[in-house]
Amino acid sequence: MSDSESRTHDELLIELYRSTLPEIYGYLLRRVGGHRADAEELTQETYMAYVAAVRNGEEIAHPAGWLQTVARNKLVDHLRRKGRASNYLQRSDPADPVIHPSRTEAESILHRLPASQRTAMILRYLDDLPVAQVAALMGRSLHSTESLLGRARRTLAASLEDELR
């Protein structure tokens, strides 16, 4: 890689960092209960994973969405180490009669989906992001993201129905 290519990569990384840091750090800070040291460490790990992936030649089509996914994975690992991962998936109202899957069950269910549907479902339902933000992170239009989420829900429903038969 030449110096000009390196500078271009560095400049792109700085631009990506500046544009995504508030969202990535804010997301992690909320999820770790306001513990700044934990959020800062997870944020650093997230961006270092991006740098490593780029250096290894990985093609990352939607860096902001990629960073959000890595941040979520780093968070889950962190919560698992601290023994709080089960609370991550089971956040709804305790009076809600819906049965909430364990982390392992949820991962198994979501892995039945194609990658784009899985990413959209995780960002929308596990990370509680609005559809517009999911669309922006995935580099899609709002309408196509709504359609993608609808297909994902139908695919999951059909898969679960087959399993119950």
C-alpha cells in the first residue's frame, strides 16, 4: 500500500470514527448502565476490530452497520462475562405473557435467517433501534428495510411453525 493509499484509508477511518462515535458510544453507554469505563473500553474494542478487519482485507460494504453489529457483540460478550447476558434479551414488561427465549435460543432462531434479515432483526428488536436508524445503518431505504423486516418475521414464523409440527 502506498503512502497516498494509506493516508486515504486513515482519512476514511477518521471520518467514519467521527461520524459514528456518538451513536456507538451512546448505545454502549446506555446498555452498560452508564458505566463510562466499560462503554469506553467496548467502543475502543469495536473500532479496533474494524481496523483489524480492514487490514486483513475484509470488504465492509456498510461500515456503520458493521460497527453497530460488532458493538452489540462486544456488549453481549461483556455482559456474559459479568453474568448479565440473560437480562439483555428479556427486557420487556414482566406482565407481558410472551415467553422470551434465552440468548442461545434467540441466536439459534435468528441464524435461520439470511444475513441481511438477521442483521435488521437484531438492530430493530434486540437493540431497540427505530426502523429509520436500522435503514441508515444498513445503507438501505426506509421502505426496503420495512420490507426486509416483514420478510424476516414471515420467515421466522414459518420456521417456528414447522418446528412445532
